[in-house]
Amino acid sequence: MEVLKIKSDFVSSVSHEFKTPLTSIKALMERLVDGKVRDQGKMDQYFSIIAQDTDKLTRLVNNLLDFSKIEEGKKEYVFSDTDIVRIATEQVQSFKREQLMNGPDIRLEIAGEIPTLRADADALSRALANLLSNALKFTPPGKAIRVGIGSDGGNVLLEVEDEGIGIHPDELGRVFEKFFQGRNALDQSVKGTGLGLTLVKHIVEAHGGKILVESRLGRGSKFSMVFPIKS
Amino acid sequence: MPKKILVVEDEPGIRLSLSDELESAGYQVFTAENGEKALAVAGREKPDLIILDLMLPILDGYEVCKKLRMRGDRTPIIMLTVKDKEIDKVLGLELGADDYMTKPFSLRELVARVKAVFRRTEEKPSNLDVYSFGGIDLDFKKFEASKKGKKLELTPLEFHMLKLFVERSGQVLTRDDFLDGIWGEDNVAVSFRTVDSHIANIRKKIEDDPSRPRHILSIRGVGYKFVE
């Protein structure tokens, strides 16, 4: 029964995650196609939201495919010399473009020289995108999200810190479990599939690294990905 | 004066396209991106209709609907939901929504539903303004109802359904009669189950024992009959 319920809840969540951006794109496109949007500024606003919703759908599909491969034990990573600063810069810029005018402020902080990592660049991008996407969901307008990169010579640290609603202390140990959604998120009707953090953990561990989480209820959360520097 | 509509939706694209479409159709539109703000705007602006998403931050759509009805606000509500299970729709209707639409929907259909709700809630010429039976007093003009002197919270749609019952007292009404008489030409997307849900709600409000109704009787295989 428990498995059936998890399956049913998951299908319902995924369906919700697909239908919401699809509804938005469909409605915006309907007005554009009908020639009801004439003002250039308004048109730009429509296209910008359509682009954001398309990005959301792309992330969702990627997460589902990755999750499926991981479950089947078929997920493979392609390692090459990777500039983690470039990845973080691109992701932060992409999420800033997605941001609405009154959304949280996203800042990128780079501490000193960051060495190149042997890593799967696409996977690292997705891990960071998942953390940023979560931070955005849980952080109200007017608050900030910080992406920090640093290195102690032996490791590279990539962290995402938000000023959002936080996670209940007794749930901190469960946030990386597949399908898990915290009750603070559910109370706030924040939507999700419960896969994002599971995938992030898998990606980090596939790189020999570890992921840490700290959170204070009502104050925010910090997810830190620590990658060992290997030759 | 244009009719006022409050759009409560947290997704920016849906909120923007909906409000632009409704403004193009001649309505004055207010927006809210969460349930708490929705209650505040509804209290301040007194909209003629609320379009309410179910999955909202802070306070979800069910809670908003419940709180509005509890404070005596009978503004018609069209619920927006991605949930397409019957139980979710029935729950929304039981909490006092007048109609619902499942995402993804077309804007044209939504505007048609909005117009339909306004047609239903606008006064229709009729000689029947007030009616009393079995301790229940109905004022169809003022949309006021009471049972044994105690105020009854009926939605505009429930008033219209009761009026149809009263006007055809003693006759058997089919679900199609309700679709034609209440939803009119906009009944394409309304199911028989929706009619049943609204009737169940009316029974809960007017009958002493809704499981053994005395006024709104089920006529097996046909529909319903109103008796005093």
C-alpha cells in the first residue's frame, strides 16, 4: 500500500510539475497567436516567461531521465577538465534571466583562484540548477540567494545559500531521500517531484564528493557540495 | 461600471495571460499571487467573481474558499486545478466553488465560463422573488436564505438551482434540465456529476437529514424532484 501511495503521489506531483508550465505557455501563446499582444514591452514579457517555463520543463525532463537511469544503474558520467566557475556563472546568469523583477536577489561570490576539476560538466550544471531552483522556490521576494565557490587546495566547494523558509531540524537527514518533500514545503504548497536533491547527491557522490546541508527554520538553508581535486 | 474579477494564481505566466485576456474582454482585473493576499484583496475590492488556483503558497485555494464562505462572502468562484480526480473537483464544489477548470485550459473557454457565471448570477426577470417552505425562507432577489430563522450560506449557483426546483415544483427534473436551465449554452464541459455535487451541497444545507431528504428527492434513473 505504501509503495502504491508513493507511486500515486509521485505521478500526481510530476503531472502537476508538467501541467503548470504547460498551462502558462499555452495561455501566453494563445494570446500571441491571436494577435492580442501588440505592445513590444508586453510581448517581450510574454516571451521571457515562455522561455522560463520551457527551461523548467527541460529541467524536469532531464531530472526524470537521470532518475530513471540511476534507478536502472545505467547512469554514466563523462569526466573532463571542467571550469566550475564558468558553470556557476552560466547557471547564475540563466536563473537571473528567469527571475521576475520582484524575485530574490541571486549573487555569485568567488573566493580566490579555483582550480579545474575532473568532472562531468553537464552533471555539475544540473546539480547546481537543482539547488538554485529549490532555493528560488523557497525564498520570498526581497530576500537573497548566494552561490559561493571556494577552494582549500584539496577540495572545491560549491554552495547555494538561501534566506528561505528553511527545513525542520528533524527532516534534515531525509531531504536527500527520493520522493521526500518536507512538511514546511507542503504547508506552503510549494510544488516539486522530490527528486532534485536525490539527483544532486548522486552526482556529487559520483565525483567522489559529499553534500552537506544546514538549515534554520524560517531563516534559510545552505547546501554545500564538496568536490575533491583529483589529477 | 465594468465587472471586477480577482485572479488568484501564483504562476506568473498564467496570472499575466489571464488578467490580460479578461481586461481585453472588458473586465476590471485585480491579481493576487498567494492565498493570504487573495483574502485581503477580496475584502478590499469586493470583486464580482474570483478565479482561484488551488495550489497556492501560504494559504491554498481550498482554505481561501472556505474562509471566504465563512465570512459570508458569496462571490462566485471558478477554481483552477491541475488535479483531475473527481474527488478534488467534488471537494472544491462542496467548499462553495461555482465551477472549476482543469489545467491546461484555453483562455477562450475560461472567458466563456466567466460570462456564464455572470449570466447565472445576474438577475433574471421572474415573478418569483421570495419563496418559503418547511421553515426555509428564500429571497432570490437578495440572494438570502434562512432555515428556521438561522441564516443559510448558499452560493449564487445554489440559489439558481433552488429557484429552478421551486419553479417546477412537483415535476421531475433531469440533469439535462439543470445543464440547460442553469449552465445554458455553456454546459459543454459540465458533467452530470457536477450537477449531483451541487444538489448534494444544497441538501446538506436545507435538509434536516441529507441522507434521507424530504424536499429534494432522487428519482432513480431520471433525476430529481422538489416537494414542499
